[in-house]
Amino acid sequence: MLVAGCDVGSTSGKVVILQDGKIVAHSIVPNDPLSDVTAKNAMEKALKGKNVTMNDINLTIGTGYGRVDIPFAKKIVTEIACHGKGAFWNNNKARTVIDIGGQDAKVIKIDKHGVVKDFVLNDKCAAGTGKFLETMARILDVKLEEMGKISLKAKEIVEISSQCSVFAESEVISLIAEKKDPIDILAGINHSVANRLVSMLYRIGIEEDVVISGGVAKNIGVVKMIEDKIKTKIPTYTTDPQLFGALGAALFAQQELGG
């Protein structure tokens, strides 16, 4: 049985294809202005070089902000439920999931079956999200994927006091003008993101294991700062954490067909 999950978020499109409960194909593509095009691009990339076509997939479930525009999705499920399910598939001891998306952040509590019990959402400001980090990487002229690793070399943390992403951007530009070390500024940016996420964790309550999903999970600087603040080790997995939403959608498709 072949099933698929397609997650069209605010900055990227992801697809995971499962065969009998195992991941056989996946993809991550940058967003097109049109969500349906993003979904098609992600599916085409996932299928490329595989001996399967869209017609071989028994059911596709869509999730993410663009879920209603995914042309080949027969059903849709919220990204909150999908990230919870995807995280639980990777670690059945997971009880708290931090999902850091492009334009929002969520902390999700799940039970011993991977079902969502509660969640808190930060969608009023981009600070603490992937888009915020992307903007800061551009200002500091570093690659987004290298932000975390570079920040670990900081001699001190230059605090970013602004809670608003627009003001934080201006603050970072001012710090550069003051000749502050860019590496120390990077550490401050990651510290700011970690602080915001930890405050959300405390609002909902921390229950181990804690898992991080979304692209920001690849930022070792943010992850380490969260670990230090909550005094808990956050596990890593072979599955790309950016795929957890699409994986969860595929698992819902498998469940729908009795798998």
C-alpha cells in the first residue's frame, strides 16, 4: 500500500511517501507563489527516479497553510495533528513537540498514542520563526543552514531586546554599525528565538521527551540553548525534522486505509 502526505507551509513544500509503513520517497522544495504549484513540484521531486507514479498512490492527505490548494489531496488534516503524529512515529516517548514553522511557532502536547491533547500558538509576530532567522541570516550575510554552527563559536551573547521582528531587524543593523562581532550577534539572535520558544513551553508545561520539528530544528544553536534552559536533552532522528508534518499526513492516510 502506497500513501502520501503533502505539507505546503509558508516557506516550503514537503512530500513523504510511505509503502507499508516505511518511507520510500520524500522531498522538500521552496515555495512557489501558488500553493498548488508548490505541491505539484514537491510531489514531482519525490517521485523522480522512483518506479511509482501518482496513480500508484492509494491516498494522499494534505496539511499546512496551503492544504486546501493541494490538487491531489483527497483529505486534509491540520498541521498541529500531523506534526504530533510525525514526531510520535520517530519517538513513541515524545510528549511535547515544538514545531517551528516559517511564520509561526507552536508547542504541542501529545498523549501516549501520539494524539494531540493541547497546544499553544504564536502567530502574531514572526520573531521566533524560520522567516525571522532567514531575514537575520541575510542581514549578517551568512547561510541560513550555518547559523547554528557558527553561533556556537561566540565569545558572548549580544542580547536582542526587541520582541518584534521588525524592531529586532533594526536592532541587529545597529549592532553591526557598532562593530559588534557578527558571531556574537548570531548567538544573540538564536538566544532570542530560544527564549520565545521556552516561554511557550512553560505556558503549556514541559513533559518529556521533548521533540523539535520544522526546519529550525536543524539550527544547533537554537536547539542547544533550549536544552540548556529546560535542562533536558532533545533527541535527534534520522528523519529530517522538516518532514514531520508531511510524514504525519502520510501516516493519517495509512490509518484511513486501515494500515
